[in-house]
Amino acid sequence: GDPERIAATALFLVSPENDFMSGSVISIDGASMTG
């Protein structure tokens, strides 16, 4: 992902809006995850 999307994701993760998220995988690589 580009730096802006990574920063937006990081900000969401530490925001009060994210109070019920646990054990989730967040893909920020433009959906090109391999493996």
C-alpha cells in the first residue's frame, strides 16, 4: 500500500472508533498478499 493508506490504517487502529476489533487481518498491500 501507499504511505497514505498505511497511515490511515494505523490511525484507525489507535482511534476510539476501533474499540471492538480483535484477531483481524488487515490487508494494506493493495490485495496482492501472497502465501
